[in-house]
Amino acid sequence: MVAGSNAALTAENPGLDAVLLGIGWEVVPSHGPQAELVPMVIMCGPDGRALSNEHLVFFNQLASPDGSIAYSGEDDQEQIDVQLTHVPDTVSKIVVLLYVDPEVRGPGTFGAVRNMYIRVADPHDRELVRFDVPRRNMDKINVTMLGELYRHGGGWKFRALGQGYETGLRAVAADFKLSL
């Protein structure tokens, strides 16, 4: 996939009721502190804004309030499980982000990060789509919107994004009306 493209997940895969979102990357080794990357999911309403602060899924909040999205991660391969048929009707899209944890090394960037991707697979881990995030201005970026699952015509689609933020989680909070 390329940035901006989308794929009809449920239309092309009849009976698909759950997906695995796999996120991976490589960090160039250094002698100093390394970027600590953190995946995060935001459940958004029809206005594109987060339903609430509780509708985030990340390492401190491992599941959505309704249990339809759950985080399970390992080093450099994170997985988020989405039960599509259990996602509340109030959710229009699910945005997947990756950010540099400012608590670990200060403001940090994706400068040392290579081969960043998001993949969407079925519950049996058969890859449906994959988006390799292009390296553009990564020395300035500290949050990247990787992609989004969104409702369309009674089904679910995935859109590849690769959009970066230079102003960190503050900008994400402002865009999605969160209080982080």
C-alpha cells in the first residue's frame, strides 16, 4: 500500500469479523539512549474526534471500555486485536499511531527508526494488507499516524496514512480532543 490508499477489508474477505494490527520497526543501535516507541489506538466518532480519554488503547490502558480492542505487545512487534463486530456503532474509525515516549529520552524523534510498518491480518495471521511507512523528515517527527480502520457501506476498510507530527502528543490531543 501507499500513503492515502485504502483497502476494503470486509468486502474482500466475507465473514471477516476480527483483525490483528501488527506494528513493527527497527531502531538503529546507538551508544546512547534509544527511542522507545509506543503504539496507541484512538476510537473516534463521526466527527473524527476521540469518543473520550477512555477510548484509547496503549500500554497503560490495554483494552477499550467495551473490550472490542485489546493491546498485546512484544519488543519491536506490537499487536492490537480488533473484534470488528463488537466495536460500538458510535465508533466511525479507529486510528493507529506510534509515538516516541518522551518519558524515556526527552522529546526524541523517529530519526533512528527504520523499516516501520503496519499490517492488517485475519485472526489466523494471514496478512490482508501491509503499509511500509516512507521515511520523510523522520528527524523532526515524534508521532506518526500509521493508518486507520474505518466504517464504510456497512463494512470496514483500512487507509494507509503515514502522517507525522513534529509537536508530539500535544498536537494529537488537540486534533482528537483528548486531555493527555
